[in-house]
Amino acid sequence: MTDFSKAFFHSAWGKSSYQGYYEHFSYGVGIIRVFEVCVSPFLEGRVLEIGSGGGVFTEMMQGKAELIAIDVIRMPKRFKEFENFTYHELNDKSFGCDPIESGSVDFAFSYNVFCHFTNTAITEYLKSVNRILKPGGNFVFMLSRFDRIKKHVAYPERYSIGDLLPTGHFYQNEKTLDLVIGEGWNIVNRDMIPDHRDIIIHLNKI
């Protein structure tokens, strides 16, 4: 897949991104509500977390389903304590869902990951997620909301949708989904928590 490498992730996020920096990273306010609204209702069967980072959501999902996590960083030490859990550190060539068998996952979730992808990369990753989901499987993921973060960007009027911003996010908004979604999906909800800092999308595999 084009641009799917640790080097690409590094270019969008920074040198420390896959060197263990995120072992203790917290996403900040509103995370409990995101879990309750966007994750908890789907926790059954086999669940994949894309970009688990330091495990903020991973820990909350513990014991509620068979859990698989993938990321470009090495596995945080505390993950060794988790039960019914598998971790895949993605290699230098790809960080799609390649380690996961086709049609084997009931629910996939990703937070604070796709906001660091180009539109081209999101399109390709959605194909990968669609492949690993069972028919009728659900995918919930987050995109950045440019109208909320543009106050942190100098001269926001100079950027077009899809541009990489100094914050490490790509310019995204409610129109991004229409630009990146391919075949094989039903859009269930374009914005699961409208007052949240970011856009959280719910897709269902056809």
C-alpha cells in the first residue's frame, strides 16, 4: 500500500512515535465518553484495535472480548499482563491490517490514528479494514476536526483539505469521509458524538 511504512508515520508524527514514547500517553478529556458511546456497545466476539499506543482504550476493553492490537511501536510492557490478548508490532514495510486474517474480526476501532494519514492512505487502510471484518462487522474510527484545531495553526486559510498541518494532523473535516470511503461500506453515523473534539465515524461492512 502506498506510503504505508513506519517512515511515513514518522514523517507525520515525529521521531519518538515508535520508540516507546506512547507507553504512558493519554488522549486527554472525553475518553470515557468515547469508550461508552463508541466502543462498549460493540465489544463482543473478536475485536481489533488499530494503533493501540500506550493502551488507554486497550485497558478499558480488557476482559470484554478477544482483543487484538496492532501498532508501529513496540508492545508496552504492561500489555504482558493482559489476558485473551494478541499484539502485532507492524513491520517497516506496511502498517495495514496484514497480520490479521480475512473475515476474522467482528469489530475494529481506532482513535487518534487516521488523523495522521493522507486521504490516499485512509482510502487504502479502509480497504484493509474491510478485508479483515466479517460481513456485517463494524468499524469505528476518529478523524480530526479542522475547525476545532485551526486555532493552533498559523494562517489556516492557506491549507486545503488533505494537507499536512504543523500539528502533525492532516486537514480533515466532515467532508473527508466522502473523499476517502470506497466500496463495501454502509455509513451508519458520520459523527457519533457531535460535541466531541474530533469526528468519530461508524461504518458497517456490507
